[in-house]
Amino acid sequence: MRSRAASIAKMTIGSADAQAAIAPRTTSTYADFLRGLWDDPKAVSAPTPSGRALAHAIAAEVDPHTPGLVVELGAGTGTITSALIERGIREERLILFESVPAFHTLLSRRFSRATVRGADAFRFDRDLPEGARIAAVVSGIPLLNYPMAERICLIERALDRQGPGATFIQLSYGWWPPIPPGMGVRLSRRVIFRNFPPAHVWIYRRSAAKCAQSLGTKAS
Ligand SMILES: C[S@@+](CC[C@H](N)C(=O)[O-])C[C@H]1O[C@@H](n2cnc3c(N)ncnc32)[C@H](O)[C@@H]1O
């Protein structure tokens, strides 16, 4: 049943975006999370989904005004996805990668206007719409479980795929960054203690000048 707030907003605002923003959304339960954890514990590699404080700290690093798609790798039950939407990123701009089928099905149900791919996040760039502009890449995949060469490759490709100011945001339970900062890439971090377990948000940003330089190098 439509809530009173939703009915009032429909009457007073009436735009499709406003209605979409307040439409009742399917949530997820801890049982949904446990189902995915049971199916593939190594891929999930966490005792709980990200808490609200952590999800919002990650979403806060994405500028909703940068045009393009926001790519989320390892979206799980969709806690960070919800925070991105609350941040003002329209669901249609989200492309979610999730390898566990139970999570993939849940995400498709919860975020029916987003694009949900049951593909390997390490090959996300093969599954993007042709010529799509990317605003940011957010990752919840347990990068520390993968060899350093694969981590570097993923982060570099994610930054290369974007324009000036490219951003890659990684959730991690480790105290060391998944990769050290490289040439022309700034690394910053936030520690979120209000999460179980406490977590780091690692933010890799490529400066505009270095981005132009690296694109120039590749073209030559
Ligand atoms: C630590 S959980 C994070 C889930 C969710 N983002 C959150 O914050 O609650 C890691 C997620 O990454 C997914 N995952 C791990 N490896 C993946 C891969 N190679 N491709 C796509 N998804 C992957 C897992 O299935 C799981 O949903």
C-alpha cells in the first residue's frame, strides 16, 4: 500500500524522479546475506553486510554531479547501492556487478531500474555499455584475497576507464591499502569504527594532469 508521504509527494511534486525516489523499495535481511555467504564464503569474505555508517561513508566519496555511470563491484545485498541512491545518484545510473547468484537475484529485485550483471568484477570493463562514460567505480570485492598483480590491474583499468578526476573507492577490513599509491594517483582513507568489523575506505584518485599525461602516453 502506498504510504501517506508517498501520496502527498505524488500530489505535490508529481515528477517521475521524485516518485521513483520515494517508491517503496524491497529491503534485504540478514538471512539474505547468510544465503550468499553459504553459497560462496570466499567471495563474500565478511561476517555481515556493510553497516549504514560505512555504506554512507563510501557513497559520500562519489560526486553525484559528475556525469556518467557509477559502477559498483561486489554489490552483495545492496547496502552501498542504497546509500548511493540516497546520495542522489539515480538508480538508472548504477551498474552493479555481483558473482553470487542469490545476491544477483536479490539486487535485480531490489533495484529494478539499475543494471545488474552476474559477471566477474575483474572483467567489469567488458560488460559496460558501448561508449559509456563512467563517473566513479566503487568496490566491495575482497581485494586482499587476490594476488597483488590482479589488484593493480583492476584499479588501473578502473581509473583508465574514467576521465579526469577518476575515482576508485574500495571497502576493506585490512589496515593496509590494497595497493600502494602509484604515479599520478592520490590515495586517501577513512576509518569507520562504527561498523562490525571496523573498516577502511580507501580512495584512489587520479589527478587531471596525470590522467591527460597517461592518455597521451598511450596514444603515442
Ligand atoms: C565483502 S562483500 C561486500 C558486499 C556489499 N558490497 C556490502 O558492502 O555489504 C563482497 C562482495 O563481493 C562479491 N564478489 C567477490 N568477488 C567477486 C567477483 N570476482 N566478481 C563479482 N562479485 C564478487 C561477493 O559475492 C560479495 O557480495
